[in-house]
Amino acid sequence: MLKRFKTLTKARFRKTDFNSFLFFLFFAIVIWIFVQFSKQYSEVLEIPLEYVNVPQDKLLVGKIPQSLELRMQENGFTVAWFSLFPPTVKIDLSKASIENDALVYVIDENHSDLQSQLEIDLDDHEFLKDALVVKYEQKQEKKLPVVFRLKIEYAVGYSAVEALKYEPDSIKVSGPDNILDTLSKIFTQQLSLTKVKEDQQGTVYLDTTALPNVTFYRNKVKYAVDVEKVTEGKVQVPIEVMNVPPGLNVVIFPKEVVLFYQVNLKDFSKVTASDFRVVVDFDDIRGQQDFLIPEVIQKPEFTSNIRLNEKRIQFIIKK
């Protein structure tokens, strides 16, 4: 009897089409899901917020709303999508009004902006808040000079025509008093240039890494360096003695020095010895010192890298 039952069972399972059974089961589940998700649902969803265009003279403080509740009446597919992948809505605080040390962003007044971001018809849905209230602290303002950090290495035979030019040379900032009081200048990020033989220009950002609570009205500066091929020249320049006491005869040796300089090729013919003044100052003598240090106090603006062949000038006093 048992043997016959097993034989009948095997025969019945062989006749059953399991693939068809699974197909119809899957099809029934899909139809059920489609029917359920096609129904209308009313759900309250959390919409994440991101604040943009914060007024530069204001610092957001306190508990800042990070989401906005939206009562959505939609089919199950839309509700499920917004639940799993909620879009982040940008709240433009430049459109907020100021009330009692707070920025008030009224939902109804910005209906079209919110609707375009959510890509749904908000007439069929409802935000549970009429407005977003964000507390702020008024920042103080200050103008800081910019210190340009530049490390430049010229190719052999090249140099700058004039000093580095950059603008703006000062930046307006705002922030809490306790931070602004510690600031006297602002640095740029380090700019390094090597083997330079052509004019350089561009922009470099300010170094703001250590100042997260300070607002910079501009965050970068433009710079320009004019570069030309240079040559070296030399001239013989007489030494002038300054501040010799009346009645004292001071004799120096040597009486002239060789002055070396760099100049752009186009300006080389303009340079003469009379364009330079080299002096020694008798007031600089200390103790038993028997020498004076020569100093260049006058030179053409278009010359650079000035050096003298003598670093010490000997002197004697004749009575």
C-alpha cells in the first residue's frame, strides 16, 4: 500500500509544471503590489533642508531647522520614492525677512520656488509649518590688508620688471567680535613659481582654513608679474661721508666702489654712475671700530640686485 502511494505521488509531481506555478505566483504578487501602490495615501514626510545665500553679515546660531514636514497625499509609488530618496530643498535666506533677531522664511511666499525643487504640485500637499525661523547673530565688519605669499625663482638671465602687483590689496570680512579683534591681516595661499621667463598672471585664493566663522566678501585676489630678460652692469661710484663732526678731517679708503646691478636689456643704456649714491655714515661708528659700512641710498627704480665690491670702508682721522 505504501509503495503504491509513493508511486502515485511521484507521478503527480512529474505532471506538475513548477515553472508555470512560480510564474503565476510572481505575477499575482506583482499585481497585488501594483494595486496596493496605486492607492492614495496620506503620509507625513521629512524633507531635508540646505540653507543658501545666508546674508554675509549674519551668523546662524541656535537650533537651526534641518528638515521640513510635508503632508503628502499621493499614490504609494510617489510616497515610497520620497520616503526612500527625499530631495534636499535649498532655502534661500536672501528671501527671508528679519524679525526679532531671526530670519523668517515664509513658506507661502516662496511656494513656486519650493514646488520647482520638489517637482510636485504643492496645491495637493501641505507643509506643516507656515514659516522657518532661523536665529542669527549680527557679525561685525572689518577691512584687512592682504599679504601675498609668493615664492618665485626666475630662469637664468630673467627677472621681474617691477614688484608683484595684486588686487585687491585689502579684503572686507565680517564675523564675531572676539575673532575679528585678533585679526590684523589676511594671507593668501602659498604661490610657488619656478624657472620663470615669461609674464605671469592669475588668481590665488585666500588662506581661510583657520577662520571657519569669518565671512570673506571676496576669497581670492588677482596677481601679475612682468618678466623680462635682464643683464648685469657695473659702474664706479664715489663714496660720500655723512655726519662728520665740524673740524674733523676724515679720510676713507677706498674713495670709490664698484657697484653691480641688474637691469632689463631695453633699459641698459639709460643707466649712468650719477644715478647712484653710495654713502657711509660717521654716526654709525661704535667703540674702537675702524671701518664704515657703505650703503646705497639712491638708484634707478628699474634696477635691482644691487651689490658693492666693498663691504667695509676703512677710515682714518687727520688732525
